[in-house]
Amino acid sequence: DVKVTQSSRYLVKRTGEKVFLECVQDMDHENMFWYRQDPGLGLRLIYFSYDVKMKEKGDIPEGYSVSREKKERFSLILESASTNQTSMYLCASSLRDIGEKLFFGSGTQLSVL
Amino acid sequence: GENVEQHPSTLSVQEGDSAVIKCTYSDSASNYFPWYKQELGKGPQLIIDIRSNVGEKKDQRIAVTLNKTAKHFSLHITETQPEDSAVYFCAASRATDSWGKLQFGAGTQVVVTP
């Protein structure tokens, strides 16, 4: 089975802190994604990457950046965390040939105080 | 861009009854429609999907139907069981790229009561 692992289940940070969310997948998937999940809004795409060192903006990239230095690892960075970035963050991956079939991690619940 | 609306937001059913969740999409070029199930404390998991060249697809107790003309698709769960309790998300995409840019609905919280 594909495993997508997110480094933290819960994270509490202060406003203005730099925050790193890490995601690792073990199935050699080319594509990796970061989504944000908020009640009533569903899942919204922040950034995605289809190859090492490649990144593309999703629907809500403002306030976020990403890094993909290795194929299996995709990091989401909040340069200066704000309270409106309190949310559940979900990482996902997929194979290039069937890119639309996503495998999700369990999520990181981030609280910014 | 694509916009996906999902109804209802919450659905309470008695065990053994059927549950239906409906989604509408705006982009007539969308051709791939998956459904994800998210159990408490877990990430969403793909449970069934359908492409635009198919009107209906079934997998045991779950089925998905697609009406391209009306631009809506539905998830049907028959003989519901307590383990069907979860949040369900519909999504739509063009699936023309090698990556999957899915547009998700807002989700439906399904509660199955014994």
C-alpha cells in the first residue's frame, strides 16, 4: 500500500513564526500536493509538484511556499504564520500516468496563536 | 475555473437505509469524477470514480451515477452500516494533464445510526 506520511499530527505555533510541514511518500510517485481543509470549504489546493525541484501554484498559494529537493519529500513552508492559516493541512501524492488518483496522508492540524 | 457544489452538508441515516449525496459541476470539459471518504483522524481515501464516457459504476454497496447533460453526479450507498459514517467528498477534473488538479466539493458528513 502507498504510504504518505506527514511529520506531525498536531502543531501549535505563534503568529510570525516560520513553519515547516513535511511530507514523505514511499511509492516513488512523481506528483505531490498540498491541500488545506477547512469546514464548509472542502479541500483547496495550495501547491503541487510534478517533479523534483518543480512546483506549481494551486488555488490558494498566498502566504505559502514549497520545496521539493527529493522525489519522496515535499515540504510546505509558512514564511510568517498568521492566525488565518490555522487549518488542517493534507499532503497527497499520485503517479504521473494516473495523476488524478490521489493518495492522502493523515493530515497535520496546525493552530496559529 | 471549475466549481463543484455538494449537497447535503450533513446526512443522518438509519442503519440499513440508503444514502445519496449529490454534486454539480460547472466546467463542461470535466471528465473525471472521483469520490473520497474521510474517516475520523485519517486522510481522504478514494472509494470510487467515474469517467465521462460512463453513466454509472457500481462497487458492492456503493454506486456513482453521472448526468453529463445536467452536469451532476451522485454517490449512492445502499444498506448503510456504522462503518459508512465519515465525511465524503466529491471532486471533478479534466484529467488531461499528467497531474490531477481536482476541484473538491465542500464535503458531506454522513452519520449512520444503529
